[in-house]
Amino acid sequence: MQPYQREQLWFPCSLDILAWDDSFHALMLGDQMRMKAYEAAIKTAVKPGDIVVDLGTGTGILARWACEAGARRVYGIECNAKILDRAGIELARFGYGERFIGINALSYAVALPERADMIISEIIGNLGDNEDCARILGDARRRMLAPGGRMLPQQLATYLVPVSSMRLHRQVTDGVCHSVSRAQNISTLLGALGLNSPFDIYYDAILPRSTYLSPPQPARRFDFDQDSHATDYTLSLRFTASAAGTLTGFKGYFVAELCDGIVLDIEGSDHGDGRYSDSWKHAYLPLRQPLAVNKGDVIEVTLSRRAQNDTDSPFSCRYHWQATVRSTQSVERVPA
Ligand SMILES: C[S@@+](CC[C@H](N)C(=O)[O-])C[C@H]1O[C@@H](n2cnc3c(N)ncnc32)[C@H](O)[C@@H]1O
């Protein structure tokens, strides 16, 4: 039986990274889509003898695959001491204890004794940069990567699509939100973020294509081989409704190119063998006031992101979004 249902509201894991415990790591390790793509990419891209940085090593799974691919040394950087202990034990259990160097720190504070041939990481959120990957990887690339070194993932694109889901709207209104671990509570999270309304945050949810009111559009693109990307931005998108419905919010998702030819695309929602991601799900950006939409109407959304520069919560950022619907019916009614 699948524990996750479509259009079911889940705690936004990326908003509380420092509280991730074993239950969330277990979910990530069981996410077949994530695991298959990353294992294939690392075993394609890491070459024998490489010096590798595994940024955000967690339980050490990416580091283990890098060792299996022949890495000479892997620096596993992890800010969560408890989970890093697990990585050390795992790597030793697989016989890679000599090649794995665990470093318990936030990556910004790490100075390595040598530069790496490759930086591997999985610090992507379902909205692309909601775990602050652009800033973290920009800093790591500048300070830790050797000239000509490679980044995995190498590119990331975020997409948005307007959706109609009264089921999700009701769950946000009623405060019905599932969580992976007991430590996750929406009211506590809102309080910690200084927010009052449950409509001021995004959620994790699986949104099938049947909820779309138009085709998705790319919102933001990151090339991790390139120099820095702005962490604060405002973007606007226009969609033409391909169906009538009630706009309740937007679905956000990412497509990542891990290495040449290996793409991780979390848009899908089909349960079954690796065809959707249950650790990421999708991001649901709710609207407090649902809006009626007719086919052909123009839906406009403005999304802004602001980094918080909060030393207690180094990943923290805020997204704001607002939408308008412009009816084109009067134009359509003009006789040809
Ligand atoms: C999504 S988990 C992935 C863990 C593991 N690499 C895997 O694939 O299963 C990301 C991990 O990176 C850590 N992390 C994120 N940003 C970090 C940073 N800038 N410095 C150190 N650790 C970081 C988090 O604590 C978390 O354990």
C-alpha cells in the first residue's frame, strides 16, 4: 500500500532542514527515482583516482557510490553531527573508512587541504533553490573545486504550473498537514518563521497532471558550473488557461541534469517503480482566495525569493507569490 496519496498536504521538509532526523533520511534512501538517478550519475561521472567533495553527505550514500566508482578520497561535509556519525559507520562498514573524511561543519566554514576534481551533492529542494543550493554550491565551487573540476548536479531548472485542487485548499484552511517525523508541526513552523497564515508557506504534495490549468513553464535555471546566481529575485510568468477550473495555487517542481545524459525530473505523479519521488513530492504554493478561471484566460504569477541571512538558520529564505486572472472572454466574444 502507498503511504502517500495524491493531493495530500505534507509538511514542507525544506523549510526545516536542521530538524531532519532518521525518518526523513530513511524516506530519501527509499526514494527509488532519486537513488537510481544519483547512483547512475555518480558512477558515470566520478573517475578512478578523483578527489571528491560530497557536500551535505547525510548518511554518506553518495560518498559510498563515489568510492565504488574509484574516488581516491571523499570529503563528506555535513552540518548535522548525528547523521554524519552514521555516514562514518556506513562507509567503514563498506570498507571505505580510509578514503572517507567526515567533516562536521556548515560548508561555508570548511577549508580543505586540497582542491577537488568533483563536487557532488543533493541539496535540491522541490522548488529548486529552497535548500539554498545556489549560494552553497557557488561558494563551494569557488573555494573547493580544482580548475577544470566538475559539479554534480551540473544544471537545475525550476518549473511552475497553475493548478486546481480544492482538496489541498481545504487541507491548508483546516490545518490538516501530514508529516514524515513527529518533530514536524505546521503551527510550530509558522511561529518560528514569524508567520500567521498557513497560506504564507508552500507545502509538499503530489500534484498529478490532472490538476493543471495550463502547461508548465520554466521559472528559473541554475548552471552550477557558472559563476554565482542571485539568491534574491522576483520573476513573473503568464499562462494561458487550457481548461476552465478554480485556481487554488501553483505546483513547483525541478528538473536536474546530474551529469551529461542523466536527468532527474520530479514532475510525475504515477505511483510505482521509480516513476515519482516520494521524498520531494512537489511544492504546492497555495492561494488564500481561489480564483475562477475560464479556458483562454491569462493567469499571471509573480514569485519572489529573499534570503534571510539568519545565522541560526543558515538555509532560511522566504518565497512570496501572488496571482491574477485576466479574462479574455470579452475579446473572444468580438465577432470575427
Ligand atoms: C537532502 S540531504 C542529502 C543527504 C545525502 N547526501 C543523500 O543523498 O542521502 C542534504 C544534507 O545536506 C546537509 N547540508 C545541506 N547544506 C549543507 C551545508 N551547506 N553544509 C553542510 N551540510 C549541509 C543537510 O544537513 C542534509 O543532511
